[in-house]
Amino acid sequence: MYWTAEPKPVIRRMAEELGVHHEALRNWIRQAEADAGERDDLLTTEEKNEPAWLRREVRDLRRAARPDPAQVRALLDEHPHLGVEPVLRELHIPSSTYYRWRQAGKDPCEGIRQDTELTGQIRRIHQASGGIYGSPRIHAVLKREGVHVGRKRVERLMRQAGPAGISPRRSKGFTRRDPDADLTPDLVQRDGFLARTRSRS
């Protein structure tokens, strides 16, 4: 009655005609507007009926500085009855952003496809080296194979994928005196100087 009336009736007068309190009527109208998606400051009736754990999950996602696309997609996939628009409105995520995430999951961009292919080549070279080659050698092998890629990109993909090279251990070499060798004469008389210094102290 309120929505179809033109012009809109005064809520207090309409409540008197219906025999209800004007605040009750006002709350009904507000709730109906929220259910119709016309206001985002109130939960819809369906959202109020959701379990508490689900509301907590939505609240935690909303509190995140930047919600994880995978988490948002998983939430909507597991609970399709929530509706995409109410959840996005609650999380303050533009619908265009959400659908771009969806499209990226189905059709990865060229850069992601190239990284996936390059990661496979890195794994192949790393395994062929017996798990020894690090990013410099793998980069050199890729260059010999005609793959034009920067060394920093190889390092990044190796960090993400897990393969790591093994640095050759340097032998700990120490100079050892030959006990049978003749000692060099003390030409500067260092031993005598040290002995005089100790006796003065």
C-alpha cells in the first residue's frame, strides 16, 4: 500500500488507519526496502535467517583489507542461495571486480599461461640436473634453448614452485706448517721485542 500510493502517504497517518504503531510500520517499510536491495544499511530477511557461523565468515571476509578472491568465490559456490549481489554489497566489492575474478579463473591471462609453461620448463631442467641447478644455471640453459626470459622472473617462478639449487660447498683450506721444515730466521728480532715489552708491563 505504501509503495503503490502516489504521493507517498505519511507513515504516522497510514499507521493510524491500519491500527498499528507508526514505528512498527516504519520498520516494516525499511525491511522491505532492504529485501528489495534498495538499501544496504540493514540485513535482509534472508541474511537474518542465516546461521551465525555464516555471518561470522562474511564479517571476517569484510574485515580483511583485501578479500581473497578464492575465498569469496568459494563462499558463493558453497552457498549459492545467498545471492551474489547481497554478499558483494556486504563485502564492499564491486560486482565488476567479482566477475573479473570469475573470468580469470576460467580463462587465465596470457602472463599466467606463460608462467605456467615456463615453470614446467624450469622443473624439467632442475630435475635433469639432479636437483642441483639454481636460477643462474637454469636461466643459462633456457637462454641456450632459445627461451627469452629474465633471470629475475626465473628466480620468482622457482620461489613459487619450490625447486632450489644446491650451492657447491667450498673446502675449508688451512695453511699448516710442516714440522720438519727449517724456521725462517727472526731478522727483525721480533721475539726479543715481545719479551722486552712483557717485562716492562
